[in-house]
Amino acid sequence: MKILTIIANPLGWLNPNNYGGGEINTVTSINEWKNQGNEITTIEPLSCSPSIKLNKKYEIKLIKLPFEKNNSFTSVLTTFIWTFKTVLASKNIDCDIIYASTSNISDILPGYIISKLKRKPLVSSVRVSIYDKDTKKIFKKLREEGSSFFSSFARAVGARMAIWILKRSDLVLTPCSLIKDTLSILGVKKEKITVLDHGIETEKIMNGKDFKKEFHICYFSRVETNKGIDDFLRICKTLSEKNPKFKAIIIGNGSRSKDVEEYIKKEKLEKNIFLPGFIIGDKKFDLIKKSKVVLYPTYAREGWGLIVPETLCCGTPLISYDNEITKNVFGKLKSVFFVKTGDINNLLETTKKIVDMGNKSYEKLKHLCIKEGSDYDIKKMAKMEINTFNEVLK
């Protein structure tokens, strides 16, 4: 099968070094599709190609963006230029199917146009839960997550356009039954929606070196308000007051990175909180393996939650706020602990319970983490995705 995949990585438009969980999921999947004998071509931005950053080996067509670094305003213009250039770049690409890697308008719009021009089926992937019949409600959800007025407006309009395209897609993939229910209410035919978990390279993570626990807690996400960085810092402050030898690590960067650095200096926590920043590649897993528990106090309307199985495969338990999608997908796992969103006291008590756990109990929990994380193996998930694509081509 010849698959043309659109990977716009709009997060990288704002900061070329960044890419999100959706892009990591996509690159991991299509690399495995290639390993299973399929021909893969991707179209990606030159300045922020996730496939190049993650050192994947398949055919990549690179598009130069009009601006080296975008903001909320220029991103709108970039979306249309990117779409035009992507459609042009696809002209001589032979394919059986077009895959829009996310439902972001920068992925799904060029994917839809290309599918119509080539008269090939469009498969769209939906990983987020912001959609609603009322554009104002979508706008409100985005504002609640901390997006600026203009950014929320632009993204809400883009979401409405995405819904229109999803109704016309030949297949819609989503990792969550709740998203399927929402999309069907919005007019996407249920028979066109397939719920499939994403996968990760479980063997690669689990077969790496094991480490002694050096950090009590770990934050493994973008450093943003809606990702819960302030709640994480409050937990750090409280635990450091009770234990001067307390250590935490923050893996990631974002718009709040400087604020975090200033907070650490102000509270004199330089010896307690370590900031390696955003880490490309597998070294981040070594740091997670060195952590006793990962905190995931996100307020964002998350998609599948790549952080969850990755953390578990490192043999590290995870505490999450009860985001509806995350809980729907991972709620049955016993190595993932859910607390009510924003309940700092419960988050603190659950964290202390794991941090203070005895060696025997913690080792048992560690083995449970690895067992449950291993169920999300990319080889199995990729094969299921390809089988679903074949059904569309019949």
C-alpha cells in the first residue's frame, strides 16, 4: 500500500524545536507501516519536520514555511500558504490513500483537497475532544485552556472547518469512544469511525538500561499553564519543605519556562528541581526511569495521552487529573492513579503515598507498570491500522 501522510506540526511553527504527542504518534505509526512493507511518503515543514528530528527513514517531502517563527496572527496566513504548497508538492506523488495525521486544519485541509484531486480515499485522525456543534463553545473551551482571544477564535473556526471535512472523510480514526460519540452527534457517520489505540515502541523503551530512582517526582510535558505546571510546582514546594533532600525533574519546555526558572530561584529550590528542558530522542526515558512517579496534572482537553504508556513502559507509575479522554482510555489500568482535576490536596496525598512506598510494594507496582504499558505495542497497533485502511480500499 502507498500512503501519503500530511504532518504539518503547527506546534513547530511557533517554536521550530517543538512537536507534540500527535506528531510522535504519527511518526511512530508510519515508520512501523513501512517496516510492515508499505510505501510511505510524508509532506512536512522544512524547519520543524518531526520525522527528521526523530530520525525516521522514509520518503519525506519538505515545504519551506513563509516565516521562520510564527505567532497567532502569522499562523493563519501560514496555514493557507502551507496548504497551497502541500497540494502542489503532492502532484507527482503516487499513492493509494491520503492520511491526515491530525484533525488540525493544517493537516486535514490539504489532505482533503489532495484526496479530491487524486480521487483517493482520505483517512483522518482525530485525537482531541474540543469539538462541539456550537463554535462559541469551542472558542470557550480553548479560552479556558489559556489560549489568546485571537488564537482561540482562529482555532475554533478551524475546528468547524475540520468537522465539515470529517463528515466527508472515507475513514476517521480515533483512540477514544467518547470522541467517536461526539463526532457522531456532529454528523460524522458512525460506520466511518473506528476506535483504535495508538501504539509506542514498547520494546525499545523497556529493553533499555534500568536505573536507580534519583528523583521523587517528574513532570513530562510542555511547560504551559494548561498542562498543570503551576500545580506541579506547588507539590514540589510542599514536599521540599518536608524533605530538604527532595528532588524533582521537569522534562520539557514551553511559554512558561522562564517563569519556572524565576520561581525556582525565588523559592531557593535550585538543589531540588532540575530542568533538562526539551529532550529529543530516547534519553528522556532514562530520566523517567530514574523518577519514582510522574505527575500529569493537565487541565487541557488532551487526546490519547502518549505520556501514559511511555511512562508505564519505563516502570514508573503515573498520577493524572481525571481528564475525560485520558480516563476513558486508561481508566482501567491499576498503575495509573486518577485524582479530581484541580484537587491539589488529593494530588499531594496520592504523590506522597507512592513516594513513601516501601521497596517491596514499589517493585510490585513497577512490574505492573511494565506489564500494562506493554499492551500498547506499536507493531500490533500498526497492523490493525493497515487492516482498517485495506477495508477502505475494497
